[in-house]
Amino acid sequence: MARHRWPWGTDGGISIKKRLGSTSCVARCRFRNFDGVTRSLERAGRSKAAAAAALQDEIRNRQGTPASPLRPHHTFERAAEVWLAKLDAQVAEGIRAATTADTYRQRLNSVILPAMGQWRLRECTVPQLDGFFTGLAAAQGPQSRKTIRTVVSLILRIVVQHEAIPDNPVRHLDPIEAGSRKPRALTAEERRRFLEWMQGTSDDKEEARAQASARRRDLPDIVTFMLGTGVRIGEALGVRWCDVDLEGVPVVDGDELRAVPIVAITGNVVRHRGKGLHRHSGKTDRSLRIVPLPRFVVDMLAKREQHGPEAPVFPAAASRGPGLNWKDPNNMSTYIREAREAAGMDWPVTSQTFRKTAATIWHDSGVLTDRQKADLSGHAKISTLTDVYVARGALHPQGAAVMEAAWHT
């Protein structure tokens, strides 16, 4: 008859004996490791309890390795630990962006684990998960719920790979619908009034303080730059003086050769775990692009103080010692919200609103093709206009002309 083999990660029971001629004790057991080999383990202690505790610690350490298989009775939290180890490896290999990993980790720790971290894996059924996601609707927006669903699905995919459950139940849930809300951009009057408010000085002391705070935080210039170029907030803050050519690059326009001022979008300022605030080389490969500058942006930039080619165009004072630093996109988003509230704008104007405004101006002009709009914005898809990835790197001077005309409307 074949000898019974214990499951991986289990032992055959602990025995404890006193050492001959000594007051110490030794605890022993046989443990089947995750390479399939059964080994003898032993640990000593001053007493039987101490020896048993030391051996149990060793068994727990061996059971807790990321390579250990997941089983139906294990908790979702344990499966999340296995997934996090894989996620960190993907970031190290460059497969997954560090900022994406940070977003996943934040949703996991703040929303998912508090609600379902102690569920047994066999309890992760379609009805249970449906109830979990239904309960999120009151506190989380559609986009946040989609991210949470992605994290849960990625974790349960690993659980399926470990054969702890037969199928990923997330696949059978209803899709999360965002609704058909129309994108909101600033009108010509709204953007003019907002910029004038930030640059003005009110007779009301509290409002005047808010206006002075907006100027101290560089908001008028940053908002102007974003409206004129359609860049993301992190991209705007990541622009260096070496990325800007105010004199212009030569471009053939009909039978003439003219100079077009440009900015090269070559980086993005982000903050993520373990690295803090830093500039990396773009959100995606499609984000690396050249954007022509309308005259009102050129005039604004020409008035700004330059601190060297590698210095940020919109710098923050270094927190320690002399020098300059990158502005934090998260802080700037907060400053934009505070400014629009103080200016009496009763709808959620964000940095994305400025990007939508630029895209709307380019689209409504009727001058630019879908490909040109995609090139200017650094997107593979402009709303529902195109679903095709296009080549990047072309310079479209018409974008600046359209923006300049809209600015003076």
C-alpha cells in the first residue's frame, strides 16, 4: 500500500522532549515543504512551551512564503499579499507603471480589504461580490468602482491560477456603467472671467486674499498654459525651459517658411510610493509629442523668469535649502478647486476641464483632422471620433492658430 503523503505546507504533528543532561527542550516534526520534499524540523527552547513556540514560528514562516499555494480556506487578504508581490515585480520589470500600482494599492487598502479582506476564498462568489459592488455605488463614482473591480479581478485571477476556486466570479458581474454625461468645457466667457478674477484685486478682503493666493501659486500662468496647449496637469508641471522654443522651429506653410513656437511634452510629474515626487518620461509613449504654442502662451512664457535649461517652467521653491523643485500635481488640483470656488464657479472645474476646453476648441474649429487632434492631445482616442492608434510626433501649426483665434473671441 502506498505511503500517505501530507499536503504541501503541513506537518505530521509536533513532539517535544527534554535533552539528556540539560534543562532545555527540543521540539521536532516532519514538514512537507512547497518543493514537495518532506523534511525534519527541530527547534530548541528553555522549556517545552518555548521549544514548541519556536518550531511553530518556523512552520508559519514556511507557510507564509509568496510561493505557497492558495487554498479555498485562505482569506482574500492572503491572496492580496501574493498579488502585491507579483505587482511589485511587474513594476520593477517595467511592465506596470508605478503610479498605476500606487492607485491599485490605495484602493486595495482603503476600500477592498476593510470590506472583504477576511472573506474565505471559497466565499468569493458572484452573489457576494455583486452585493459588495452594489454597496459601493453610494460612496464611489463609476471610475473608482471600475478600478476597484479591476483590482479584485486581478487578485482572484491569481486565486484561479492556484486552483483555489474554479472560475473568476468577477467575469459574471454586470458591467459598471458611467452614464452618458456630456463632457463640460469652459465657454469663452467662463475662461475669460476666471483668468481675470485670478489676476484682479477685489474690494472684499477675503476674496482679495484668495486672488493673491492664486497668483502666489502661479495659477494664472499655469491655467493659461493648459488652456492653450491642452496638456495634462502633470505634463504642464513637467515642462522645462529646454523643452520650450519661443523663437520657433521652421515649418513650411504653403510657399512660405515660417517659425512656429513649440513646446515638447517629454515628461510628467507624478508622486508615488517609495519615490516621492519626481518627473518621469511621459504617461505613455503616445504622450510624447510636440505642441505648437499660440501667441498668448508665448507672450506669457516670455515674461517668466528662467532658471536654466533643466529648470521647471513652473517651479516650486525647494523645501530644504536653495534651488527649485517640481510642483505637486495633487496640490495644484486642490488649488484649482479652491480658486474656482472662491471665484463663484458653481460646477467642478478641474485641470481636466482645461484639457477638455482645448480639445473642444480644436474639434469645433472644423480645421483639424481627427489625427491632428490626437497628435496635439497625446491621446489614441479623442472621445468617440477615432478608435485607431495613429503615428505620433507630427507638428500641426493649425492647432496654435485655432487656439489663438478662440482666445480673442
